[in-house]
Amino acid sequence: MKQLTALAISIPVLGVAATYLALGPLNGVYLVWAAFIFWGAYFALGADLDALWKLTTCGIFGAFLAWVVALAVLTIPLAGSLGLPLWAGLAVGAGVAVAVFAANIPVFATIPGTVLGFASSFAYLLQTPEVLKPEVLMSLTLKNSVIVVSVSVMVGTAFGLLSAKWGAAMTEQ
């Protein structure tokens, strides 16, 4: 079987499983949309163990940076004097600068993975009611963005690996 045909089987079948788990028995444990983002990024970065490692470490690092930025915006009282849009923009800019400078450290060198973790965190925080609060961000619950996005990063890259391995097993040799 050709590789694309094999992937046209493995990816949709596992996509059904990922969606079922996210909306069913593992509801609230991971964000299926974030998992799909990292699943696709896994293939974009080469669909190998190196891609899995880079996306997992950098995606979680990006989620952590977004968490720090969100806490800073909420707890450092500069929104009153600067206005929230400017203060949040400056905080995000500082977080992104840290991400780029951190790329000098080999484990954090995959900037796209870091950006995807950062962006996924803010997507979750800005679109989910009641989670962009210091008490939620400081909690050890699945409402905390750094936890739920990190789990989603790991689930997405794991599904990427599974679909690639299954597709490879069905491919003509």
C-alpha cells in the first residue's frame, strides 16, 4: 500500500479515537484541538522520534511561558496605567522574546513548537470561561492552562507517532 493511502487509514481512525476520548471518557483531560495541532506538527517536523521529542519539550515550554505571561498580566498592576491591551501586548512580547532567546539552548531550539504551545495556551485561556484567573492558573487542576495544554501536547504527539507507525506498517516495502 502507498504511504498516503496508509496514512489515509491510520490518521482518520486514530482521529476518531482521539475525538471520542476527548469528548467521552477523557473529557477535560486534554484539548482535542490542541492535540490535533501537535499531531500535524509532528508530521511537519519529520514524523520521527526527534520530532516527538522536540515538539513535546518545546510545546510544554511554550505552555509554561504563556502561563507565566498570563500570571504577569493578571497580577502585576500595569493594566490601569498602560491599559490592558498595551500591558498584555508588552507581556506577550517579553514572553516571545524569552522563547526566541531560549532557542540558544538546544532542548528549546524548535521555536515553532514553543510558539504552538504558547498559542494553544492563549487560545484556551481566552476562549474558555473562568480559567483566566490567578487562582485557576495557580491550581493543580485540569483547568490550569499549563497542565491541560501540556497533556494535550503529549497526547497529540503520541497520536502522531501512533499514526505514523501504523501507516508505515501498512506501507509497501
